[in-house]
Amino acid sequence: MSNEVTPETYYGPSFAALVDSDPQVAELLVSELDRQRAGLQLIASENQTSPAVLAALGSTLSNKYAEGYPDKRYYGGCSEVDKVEKLAIERAKALFGADHANVQPHSGASANQAVYGAFAAPGDTIMGMSLDHGGHLTHGFKVSFSGKWFNAVHYGVDPETEDIDYDQVRDLALEHRPKLIIAGGSAIPRLIDFAAFREIADEAGAVFWVDAAHFIGLVAGQAIPSPVPHADVVSFTTHKVLRGPRGGAIVCKAEHAAKVDRAVFPMMQGGPLMHGVAAKAVNFAECATPAYQEYARQVIANARSLAAGLGERDIRPITGGTDTHLSLHDLRGVGVTGADAELRCEAAGIVLNKNAIPFDPEKPNIASGIRVGTPSLTTQGMGTDDMTVVADLIHRAVTTTDGDPDHAGARAIRAEVTDLLASHPAYPHP
Ligand SMILES: *Cc1c(COP(=O)(O)O)cnc(C)c1O
């Protein structure tokens, strides 16, 4: 085998092969790329990963069975994937200053299953943030395994500040004595006070778990404080702000390492997705660079600019703004529901999601709010001035058009979206 690595040395499944063998799927991959390029991507949990990460994902590592962990596999032929997984683990530990890392979880939800598996048993009490105040399905919501198998207690936000009510967290923790206390969620615009959670968990005798799925990229980029020194265990996704492949990971204190590893495999998963593990290694190295740190700071600056721009247009940011990559907005000031706003924006080429706001009078499938995030637009090189333009486009789409893409109002906004994207394209052609 050649030691010199050039593009020609790698015999991988190239796109040309797909075009030949399955033009139908090839065409869909191209039309999805076109879709990603053609709209303003404001979904807070999405990003645009690098060509290097995509190359690792499209590799022959997908062929390899590697149940177990490096040097302790249940299959032969693992010499190369062992090196890959060790690299990913070492890079994750260095990036997050963690004692231990498990890079095998297939997704954020799989990582969370493993944390439950490591620290709790069915019937135990667990405590997390309620979904309608910004938590996640896997934090004990009733349709999820976590709500079915555990006795879930939920805290929420203070109605005045709209930020986490730490007095309520403490009261509930002391009353219910949960095995696990979870901090983190999918629609929390503000920084979380990890030290306060740690203190409450100690007082209640609970394991302190941070689900950092959304904001771990900002931690990796050193743009916000890290939960790692405070928490017993931190689970996260690798595909949100972090900008890696779709997947999950867990870091934890040394004392929990063996428990966490056994919970990922063999308790919750079978063979790891080694192409994904390789892509995680690539991503962790990318995140350790000054360029990524600059990116993480810009994501927050852009989110603040966008939140303020929408606020000035009567689309009020919950908590008054954001410290992170996302903001949550109350649409009642402009008299539009979240569901209508999502539809109208999509017609204008603006991709975002409706979202319940705390104490929302509407049903979740209607909702009074929208959630917007800046990871993708920042990857495309947009800055704070662009966010003012984006705020204006969102406001006009939400208030002046119906959900018909052929509606004159939607068409006009779409033309401006196309103009803005022309100077900041996603995946620019080389
Ligand atoms: C996205 C998310 C998850 C789930 O990640 P998946 O990869 O979609 O399974 C878990 N927890 C939180 C807080 C999230 O935001």
C-alpha cells in the first residue's frame, strides 16, 4: 500500500460511480445540495460540515465491523479502525479537557440512552427541563423511552425572566431526589449556570448530567464556559454547532469511564459506525483551530444581531436576547402563529422552525414562536450586518405573505434571499 496520500491513492466510492449505478438517488443528492444552497438555513440544530468530514463519511470504513473498543474488539481486522478510534478519543479528550471520551454513540439520542443506561435503572426518578420550556424529548418526555421507563420530574423557566428557575430546580431536586439531574435542551438561548446545578446535584445526591447537544460547538470554540469541569457526564451531538458528522459522543469523569463505555456497547448499541468515528476525528481536529474559535465567536455575535433585529421588528426574543447560537421568538406581537410563520418563510426561501415558547397558549403543532440559529449562515461567511438584512427578510416573510411560494410577496423576498446568498454561498463551487 502506498504511504503517500494523494487524492488518487484513495479508492473510495466516488460520486461518479453513484451517477452510473443509481442516477435516481444521485439526482436526489444533487437536488438536496441545491436546496441547501438555495435557502437561508436558520435551523438552529443544523450546520454545513466540511468536505473533509464528508469524505471520511463516504469511506470504506463503513464496511468494517468493530464491536468493542480499541484493542478489545470482537472482530479481526481492526488494526486500522483501532487507530482511527484512538485518534478520535484523544482529540475529543484534548478538545474538551475531559478525562474520558466515548465516540461511538450513533446520535444524540443514542448517547442519552447510554447515559441513562450507565446511571439509572427503569423506574428511577430523573429530572430535566420540560420540553415546552426548552428541554428535549429524551429528558423524560412521555412519548420517549425516557418518559416511559423513568419517573420524570420537570423544571422550567421563571415566567418573569424566562430563564431557568434555579430555585425551582433546587426545590424539586430536594423533594424528589432524582438519580440524575439533566441540564441542557434544544431551545435555551442563555448560558446555563453549571456551578449552580452542580451544587444542587450534590445537595440532592444526584449525578449531574449536561446534555450539551446544541451548544457543545461553542464550548469547543472556547466562546462560552464549559460544562466539563462541573458535570459527571456530558453527552452531545457532533452535527450541530460543532459542524461534524451526524452522530453523538459522551465525555465523563474517569470514575465513570467503564460504566459509560459498557452502556454504549454492549448495552445500547452494536457495532460502531467507523466512518462516522473517522469523521468525528476529522471534526475534532478542525475544532481545535483558531479559525474554528473565531467561527464560534462569530456565531454568537450573529445570533445576538439577529435576535436584536427581530426584536426591533416586534418579534420579541424570549429572555430579551441570546448568549448562544440560537434565539427563540414570540410572534404574538405581529399576530402570526409559529406554524404560519414557518410556512410563509419557507415560501420565501427562509428555512426555520416553529417552536413552542414558555407558557405557550397554542398547541405544539401550531406554537406561538419560532426558533432561529446562526451556525449555517456563519459557516457561509455572513456577519452581523447580514443578520440585520436577514431579520428584515424574516419579518417581511412572516407578516406580508401567505404560504404560497408563487405569491408575489414571497417571490419578491425570495429574490432578495437569492441575492444575499450569491455573496455567501453554501458549498461554493471550487
Ligand atoms: C438534538 C438533541 C438531541 C438528539 O440528537 P439526535 O442526534 O437528533 O438524536 C438530544 N438532546 C438535545 C438537547 C438535543 O438538542
